Amino acid sequence: MPLERVAKGEDRIMFLRNTESNYGAVTIVIHWLMALLIIGLFALGLYMTGLDYYHPWYKKGPDLHRSLGVLMLLMLLLRLLWRSLNPIPRPLGRDPAWMHRVAAAVHGALYLLLLAIAVSGYLISTADGRGIPVFDLFILPAMLPPVEQMADRAGLVHQWLAYILIGLVALHALAALKHHFIDHDATLMRMLGRPAAMDGRFDIDTNTSKEMT
Ligand code: HEM
């Protein structure tokens, strides 16, 4: 194979994969799709639990919430698999080491909460022994025998974990905005697809680099 073609193929792989200093396209796309999905799921969850029996969305809302919840779980599993196969870009900025550890702990907590929210949602929906229809495409079967009061208990866990998740997401987003607007480093921009230079400053755009020197 000509060397040029080999180089092009490698470029494409580097574009998809994370490196030591930047997120690749796969991580970036999954991060933002999941962010939208999670905010949508939370808003729908709040909305649908306030509806009365005769509202047209009384049944439609929970059906959609369950299907989107299963989609979120599938994306989460894909994301964790991809993460295990890629380097994690090192933190940028001049924060002390303990702040990097807090940020990493928040990322870990977000993954754990998402998993726990998906499992508790599954337990609510399958408590009566019935599976979950996902977008009329397939049915995710109930795998546990019905347990008394399982729906209520799992429901309480699901609700409170969702509140904690949204609190942590707000903290996480504020930290990203602090990096951008106060520290002027490339933490947010590299998650938006603009590569950071080796020193953690913006790459490519010379105006921004000038601003920071
Ligand atoms: C539901 C919403 C969100 C969830 C669940 C979430 C979750 C995560 C997780 C788990 C990571 C770590 C990636 C990894 O290395 O595995 C991450 C990274 C990141 N997120 Fe989010 N995120 C959300 C929304 C947001 C929002 C709204 C912003 C910006 C305003 C944001 C900005 C970032 C940035 C900049 C990084 C990279 C951090 C770094 O380089 O150290 N995220 N996100």
C-alpha cells in the first residue's frame, strides 16, 4: 500500500481516537449527545410525573422516558468501552493536583450515577414482571421475579439519584466554564473539537494564543 494512503488512514484513526492531550471525535460526539439526552430525560421525568390520568402524555411520556433511558444505558456502555480503549487526555490549566483529583472523582461519580439511575429505572419498569418496549423495536425482558414494593423503593432511589446527578452536572458545567472564562485554558474547547496545543493553550487560532501570552 502506498505510504500516503497509510498516513491518511492513520490520520483518520487519530481523529477518532483520544490522544494524551486531546479528545477524539467519538468521545466528543458521545459526550454531547449524552448530555442532551440526560437533560431531556430529566426534564421529561419531571414533566410526566406531574400529569393527570387524562392528559394525552400520561402514557406516552413514561413510554418515551423508558425508551430513551435504555438508549442512554446503551450509549453509556459504549462510552465506557471506548474510554477503556483510549488514553484519557491529561488535565489542562494551572489547578493544583487536588482539584484534578476532585474533577476525576466527579467524572467517576457521573458514570456511577448514570449506571445506578439506569438500573433503578429498569427495576421500576420491570417490577410487575413485564419487559420494556424500546421504541417499538424490541423488548428488553424483565430478568428478576416480581418483588413486593420494588417499584416504590426503586422509584425513590431513581428520583433522588437523578437530583444528585443534575446537581453534579451543574457543578461539572460550571467548572468547564471557569476553565474557559477565568483560567483561559483549552479544557472546554477541546471537548468542543478544537485541539489544545501541548502546553494546554489553544492551538491553531493565533489571536487566542496572543491573548493568553
Ligand atoms: C448531562 C450532562 C453531562 C455529563 C453526564 C457529563 C459527563 C462528563 C464526563 C463523565 C466527562 C469525563 C470524560 C472522560 O474522561 O471520561 C466529561 C468531560 C467533560 N465535560 Fe461533561 N458532562 C455533561 C455535560 C457537560 C456540559 C454542559 C459541559 C460544559 C458546559 C461539559 C463539559 C465537559 C468538558 C470540558 C469535559 C472535559 C474535561 C477535561 O478535559 O478534563 N460537560 N463530562
